[in-house]
Amino acid sequence: MTEIYIEDVLADIVSNITYGGSAVFFDYGNYIELANKLSLKNRNNQKYPLFALIQDVTETETSEDGVYKIYDFNMIIAYNTRQDYTTQERLTNIFKPILQPLYRDLIEEIKSSNYFVIDREFIDHTKTNRYFLGSETPNQNRLNDYVDVIEINFRNMKLNTETTC
């Protein structure tokens, strides 16, 4: 079997998601690398909405029938916001109309992709709304932009043996 990389699988899944009729963006890396890549884009380069696989990814080999590997990984969906927004304004202007629908689109694309063995209708994950994606530096955003983020921690994601990328 050809080696399959979770980065390629998720890039393909995210490529099916649009926002406002336009493609969304997918990347992967640690927060420092992602922040550096985003800072290279100027105002004319579209950065958001961004779907990012946050490294590191845990990969487990298995002998389970129909399963190639089992993954635990974290993703974010980020969208630019205004620094002066209150939490209530972020919920009203960013989370409800933009981030939450993108999150639902991601979950539905994962379910319909056939990349993963889904034992039931529910995908094992936790979701956290981050109204400020902070860092260890006071008042510093991890991505160097003012963004609101949904962070998703996927657990026990079983990659189908029939997967090809």
C-alpha cells in the first residue's frame, strides 16, 4: 500500500469547502510556522478563512480490519476579526454567521469523504470557541493577526484502508 499522509487527506477534504463562493485556505504546521507564513501575505493576499492542521499529529498503526491508521490531531478554523470587538460582537459577527457554518461543513465533508471509518453518525472530537487565540506573550495573538478561531481536537480517527490521495 502506498503511504498516506493525513495532511493530504485533510487538504483534499477542505478543498470541497467554500465560503461566499470562494475557496477556503488549508495549511499545516506549528503556530510559529503558520504565523510566519501568514505574515508573508500582504493585504492583497487572501488569508482567511483558514483551516489549519496543527502539528504534531499522533499516528497509530493498527491491525484492525478495514483500518489503515488511527490519528489524533488538532485543527483550527480561523477568521479575521476586529481588535475592538467584544465577545458578544465576535459571537454575532464572526462565530454565528461564519465560523460555526464552516465547522459544520468540515464535519459533514469528513463524514461524506469515505476517508475515515465512521462507526456512527458522530465523529469523536471536542470543539472550543477561541475568542482570542493568545500566546505566552501578553496580548499577542498566536497567528499575529486578530482572528477568532474554532479549535477542533479529533480523536481516534480511523483512516480507511481503501484511501488513496
